[in-house]
Amino acid sequence: MRSMLRQFRRAPGRILASVFALALAIGAIGVLAVPTVSESTLHDAVGQDGLADIIVDTTPLDADQLAAVGDVSGVAVAEGQAIAAVELADGFLTRLIGLDLDHQTMDLVQLEAGRLPASEDEVVTTAALGAIGSHVVADGVSYEIVGHGSTLWWSGDDVLFAPFDTVAPMTGGANHLVVTAIDDGSASLHTLSDDIRAELGETGATYTTFPQLLPDGSTPIDDDIEQVSTLIGMLGIFAGMVALVLLAGTTNTLITERTREVAVMRALGGRSRQLRRRLRRIALGITAVALLVGLPLGVFISNYVARMVLTEFVGVTPSFAIDWVVVAASAIGALLAARLVAARAARRVTKLSLPEALRDRDGAPFGGRWTHRLLAKLPTGGLIGRIAVRSNARRPARTLAVTTQIAAAVAAAFLIPTLVSSVNDFNTATLAPWTWESVAIARDPGLPIEASDDHDRLGTSEAGIWVDGAIDDEEIWVYGLRTDSTFFSSDVREGRWYADTGREAMISNGFAERRDVAVGDTIPLELANGTVEYEIVGTVDDSNVAVYVDRADLAADLGAPGMANVVWSSSESPWLDVDAAVRVDTAADLAAEDEAGRDAVVLIFGAIGAIVVGVSALAVLSTMTVNLFERRHELAALQAIGARRRRLRGLLARELLPVGAVGLVAGLGLGALGARAIIGSFESADAIDIGVTDAVVAIPFIVAGTAAALLLLAAAVVRTTSKRSIAVTLRGAA
Amino acid sequence: MSPTVRDPHDGGMHTTTPVLDPAHVVPANPALVQARDLTRVWGKGHAAQIGVAEVSLDVRRGELLAVIGPSGSGKSTLGSLIAGIDVPTSGSLVVDGTRIDQMKPDRLADWRGAHVGIVFQQFHLLPTLTAVENVELALELARVDAGRRERRRRAIEALEWVGLAAHVKKLPAQMSGGEQQRVGIARAMVTRPPMIVADEPTGALDQRNGHAVFELLAGLTSVGTTVVFITHDLHLAESADRVVSMIDGRIESVRGGA
Ligand SMILES: Nc1ncnc2c1ncn2[C@@H]1O[C@H](COP(=O)(O)OP(=O)(O)OP(=O)(O)O)[C@@H](O)[C@H]1O
Ligand SMILES: [Mg+2]
């Protein structure tokens, strides 16, 4: 500890910079803890809430049908909820959710304030829809808000919770079935879900969406969280690597700059073993101090990022959590790495021949290696330029470290805009084939196709079907369109448009390529109420995972011949002659939603990117400070023989800019690869084809930014070095 | 090996260009350096460390002035001030007709490049440059009006003069202390400055090498260069034109000269 303090007094700025950069790097490893922190929050919420294992939206069920589901073997509890689409006084379309508040075991409302509704004219909702004690009008009926709260399932949405009896008359019964299974393993849930589907089919109920399965206590957004977490984890590993390079560099310098001091002690009879132990202790001490600051910082960063992820994607505010494994691992890792590097450097320092060590100031004599001698024989460029090149070659490890650090910062700076432009392009591309301005989504059991076509008095409209399906367990959107649809117009890449004779389908090109499906193949299309076969007659470039079929065929397949569930319209505010529509989404709404999703991605990765850029910048700064400290005599000598400060700046710029250029190229490559890895993981997780659009526009800015930062750095260090009197610097012992 | 001392004017080139420009040849005041009440202290109050205190001294053109005194007496401080690598706390310092005590850092750098050559006890060669490159660098920084080839030629000539013809392409790490110091001298004199300040240039060398270095510096006075030579070696000091003896940051005595 005493030697640490002495150390600190000797070069406070340098030690502080190293400790801080190291701490920040160790802190950045904290993002590795984000998945654990997020998941622990979610699972707490699941526990409190009683989330179901199987969730099914159906046509209204009566008590007998519900009881029948309850009797299916493997079902622990089956509960019915009634969910009605309602319009608030201000035109906001939302849902009124009827729960059997006295008996329910699943989807328990978590109150933030107030109490649960006790009578049919009371509701619980979010603060956004009104204060407790005020009234909210839904479909013309006034309800008193008696509490604020939500369930995990509905978190993030502004919906109304009411007693079951309030809503059941509107829906005609329970239309949202929640089930807990005796065995919630993935395989058994699949079997159980099929059994329930069969049972419901027998009792005459139909539904157009698949049951949702949540095995092993998972939550509906577990997949999303896990995916985002994986990506964050990748960045965490990246940050960890930067931290390691930094740690190694700092430790190495700390020891190497003691070469002469150690040589003197050896000359005085100091034993190498003892000296090595002393050197190692110095390195470990500094790492320990960095850990002291870095670990709490890491805990903070992980909680901060987890909070961002969860509030953005789930609407849940997480509680504070610590991933002890990550904390312990980064502490042990940092100490081990420091010890390893320190041991190596200490061995080198204590093994150097005494005369050489005593003569040299900084332990890196120039001329010892063949590269040095080769460079000394190459009199190319100006003298200042030669000093620059040779100084970089004199300390290859350090030069490499600075290059890596710059590359890391550039990679992060390039990756973020590339993600943004890729997601933007993807959003644009997915909406591109669709020419409607709004889509009205109908309530089950849907609306008659005949009655819905061309009913918009403000423009043209077209009824269609939009449900989810699956091909070999891969989820796919299923669109039922008119064969002469005017709202979907994508280029047919191969084959032809489907006809309304026999079951013909067009399929997304990306999906076809991935699943090796060709024109002429017959595919089994799994719908909510069974599997049907379609022949692929064409593939389309729609940046989607979708299959397009004739709407009449699809209606029949879904067990509701002649019915549709969406109406596409050319008007933003369609005036439909059907009252079954529950929600109207405009194209603008969807674009805004896409944008919000993109912003969330940008926010999270931007924050992590900023951390990486910050850590790298600090690392470069710290490395450069050490470098210039070592070379202070050289710089002072240059000044003594008449070099202006501009010359020194020029020298440093010439040292840094080539390193920056290499780092820049490597960083851009790394960023492009990173973006591909991230997008690729999104693609394989969601089975979509996003594609990468490199943010070429950002490159000039990154180049200019890097150059500016390096020149500024050069200017700043020259300013500091030239503050001291040259004579004082030159006389100071090494 | 001791270098042969020759007149640095030996090379034909040197005779064609005057060592000092005409303005300096006919000065108003014969003294090159005029220091008046020169004081350099570090810190304030009780903790103040005195380097030199109210030193007044004239250094004449073309003389070899030795500065002696016990350790800590302020020799290096005085040398640094005269060489323009340190700035006095108070007092005035005129060198070659220019007041340098209040110059801005960049102008002072230019001034040093053109008017003074400095030889250090620790050599302070640039470790990544070869001997000849180190010498060339001084020419480049002093903005000597000569092409790259010419600068190299002059640098090699200077190295030949200090007896290092065979070592021009060596790096400092590949040379002995005495050789490095001779490169230092070549670097200091190659720009032909009116004054050379050498702070214990022989301190790190053995007697033979030390003597050779001293002879080189002394030889420069023959072409009109003023040499301020700081040393602990009283024997060497005896050979100087004048000897300034310092104690506790003040001048105790000045011997020699008229
Ligand atoms: N940077 C500094 N800060 C504080 N005091 C200083 C500094 N530099 C020199 N001194 C003090 O100034 C005084 C004169 O120092 P200087 O180096 O000029 O002596 P010197 O005569 O050259 O000694 P030596 O023969 O040992 O080289 C000394 O007391 C020294 O401690
Ligand atoms: Mg001294």
C-alpha cells in the first residue's frame, strides 16, 4: 500500500487515467450481467402475476365449453377471460378486459395504487387514462377508475380491467382462454395445446390465432429479451477484450518504466525474486483499486441497460439486481490477467543485462531488434516522420494496443448507424409492397367478405384475411387476398401470381430460399384449426415471411367460409359500413411503430456503443499519456534544439495518424462484420430477412471524428508537456 | 580513440560562409551575453528553492568561459537560463542583442535553434535517429537555408570533425558514452550558433574522452564561437579564458581575462 501511494505521488495523472480507464472497462463488462438482471426481474414478475402456460383467443365460450377444457388431461387450471374492443371518448381504441377477480389464479392485476374494481362500473387502468377517482368513458359507458395497475401480459398497453360480468355480455362469453398445465415443459405443452384445440373444435369453438405456449415459466418476451441480451453480451465480451488489452498495456508499462530503478536495486544486491514480487504487487495493487471503482460501475451499467431494455420492450421497471457470477468473474479475470502480464514483464525486466538496463531510461532501447536496425537504414521521408515511424516500431505492443483501441471505437461508431440504416431499410421494404393507407382489424368471428368489399365511402377498400400460420413449425404470416388485389403489389420473382382455382400460394422469396422451397412444391400450411396443403406457384420479394393465397380458399380453410378479418383501405380514416371493426391502424401508425422499435434498438445499442467508444478513447488517452511520459526527455531535447510546439504536435500527429488509419480500416471492417452478426442473429431468431445496409454516409464523419480526436489529443499532450520548463524536464532523472 | 582537433573551418564550405552574420560581427556591446540581476526560484515563501539569485554576468564574444562551483551552487540553472531552456523569475537577460527573458515559448524555440547549441551531460540524443540524422535534425529545426543533400553533407562534415566519420549511421544505443557526447557536440555546432552552452559535457566520460570533448569545444572559439562550459573539473577549467566560480546561487568570483 505504501509503495502504491508513492507510486501515485510520482505520477498522479497517469495512474488516475489508468485506474479510471481500467475501471470503466471493467464496468463495461457489466453489460454481460444484463441478461441475468433482466431475467430475474421478469421471472419475479411472472411469479407475482401467475402467467399462464397456454393462452388461446377463441370465439366466445360458454361455461360448458370452459369446463370441457378444464377436464382435458394435463390441464391444471383453465380460466376464461372476456376481452372486448372499446373506443374511448377521445377516439382511442383499446380493450376492456373482464377478469373473474375473486377466483382467478392467472394474470393477477398488480396494483400500483388504489384498489381492484368491486362493481360493474369500476375499472383499473394505467395512469395515462386518468387519475384514480375520475371517470373513463368506453363505448359510451362511464366507468370509475378505482386503481392503477396492470398484468405482465398487458404491461406497456393502456387497457382497462373490469370484473368479468362487465365484459362478458359484450363479447358473448369468455373469448380469451388461459391455461396452466400440470407439466409446463415445452414438449408436453405442445401436446396439451393440440388436445385443447381438438377439444374446442369438438365443442364448436373456432379461433384464428395459434395458442401461445410459455413453457418452463417463460414470458412472452423472453425470446426478445434473450436475443437482445445475447447481443448485449457480445458487446460485453468486446468491452472485456478492450479491458484486457488496456490492462495488459498499463501493467506492462508500469513495470517496464521501472527498468532502471530495478537495475539499480539489483546492482545494490537486490534479489531478483524479491524484486519481481514487488513489481507484481504494484500491478496488482493498481488493478485492485481499479476493481474497487469498476465493479460498482459495472453493476450500475448493467442495471441501467437492463432497465432500458425492459422498459422499452416490456414496459416493466426492473428492480435492482446483481449478477455475482459476472462480478466475481471480472474481478478474478482482471487480477489474473494483471498477474500474468506483470509476471512476464517483471521477469523480462529482472533478466535484462545490468549494464543495458542501467543505461536505458525506459527499458525499450532502440536498435536492439533487427526491425529497428532496418528502419534506421531506411532514410525515407523527413526526420520528424522517421522519428514517428521508428517510435511506433520501438513499442510494437503499445502501437498495436492503440490500433486495437481505435479500431474498437470505430467499430462501435460504425455499427450503430449501420444498424439504424439496416432497420430503416427493412422497415421501408416490408411496407413497400402494401399500398393501403389503413387497415381495419375485425373482431372474431369476422365480417362477411361480400359485405365488406368496396364499402369505404372515402376511397376504395378490400376485405382480406390476415392470420398466423406455420410451415414445419416455422411461423409465417398468412394473407388471404383477392386475386386481383390492388393493395398488395409485389414483383413476382419466380413463377406467377396465384389464381383462385385450387389451393395456390405465393411465398416470400427469403423464406423459400431458406427452407429450400421451390415453385411447384406443395407445402403443408398449419393454421389455427388444422393443416392444409397449398401448391407454391410463385415467389415474391417482400422482405417478409409470408404466404399469399386466395381469400376465399383461406376463409374456407379457417372454417369460416365467406368471412374476412381485415379491411384494407386507401383512406387514412376509412368509413366502413361494418361495425365489427375493432381497430384501425394507419400506415403512418405502423411506420411510427416501426420507428419507435428502431429507436429502442438504437437507444440500447447507442448507449453500449457510447460506452465502448468512451472506454477506447480513455484507453488511447491513457496509453498516450504513458507514452509521452516515457518520452518526455526526447520531446524536451527536441525543444531544446529549437523545435516549436507545432513540430511536436506534428511529430505526434505523424505517429498517431497512421495508427489511426489502420485502426480506422480495421474498425470499419469489424463494425461491418459486427452489424452482420447482430442482424444475422435477429434474422435467425425471427426467421426474417433484414439485410444489412452499411451506413456509408457515416464513414466520412467517423474518419473526420477519429482524425480530429487524434489531433486534439496530440495538441493536448503537447500543451501539457510544454508547460514545464525544458531545463526541469531534462534534468529530472529517468 | 581521441579525435584529432582541427579547425572547423577546414572544410572549404565553411570559409565561404561567414560564421556569424555581419550584424553580429560589429556589435554595439562587445558582450554576447548580458545577465542583470538574474534570479530563478522555485516555489514561494519558506519552501522556495533558489537556483540562482541576482546574478549579473557578461559573457564576451568568442571566449571560453568555465563555470565551476560545488554541487547545488546554481551552475546548471545559470546555464539553462543563458541557453534559453529555462525562464528567469526576475532580472533581464540579453543574448546577442536580443532580450530573451520574456520571449514567448515558440519565439524562444526559434531563437534557440538559430543562436545556441546545447551540450548535455546526459547527451539527450534522439534515440530513434542515427548519429547523422541527429545532427541533421538540428539543421532542419534551425531552418538553415540548405537543401536536404546539403544538410546531410554538413552533418557528415560535423561528425567527421568530431572524429566520428565511421559512426555516422549508428544509433545512439549502439555507441559509447564518449561517442554519443561527440555526436551531441556535432549537433550543437553544426548550425554554427554564436554560442554553445555545455553543462558538464565531460561528466559522464573518462578522462581521455573528457579531455577530447573539451578540446573540441575549445577549438570552436577559434572561429569566434562563444562557449559556456560548466564543469566540476578544475583542471579543465584552468584552460578556459575566464573562470566563474559560483556558490549558493551567486557568483563568488570571476578569474582570468582582462
Ligand atoms: N526544478 C527545481 N525545483 C526546485 N529546486 C531546484 C530545481 N532545479 C534546481 N533546484 C535547486 O536549485 C539549486 C541549484 O541547482 P543546480 O542544478 O543549478 O546546481 P548545480 O550547481 O548545477 O549542481 P551540480 O553540480 O550538482 O549539477 C539547487 O539547490 C537545487 O536543489
Ligand atoms: Mg548541474
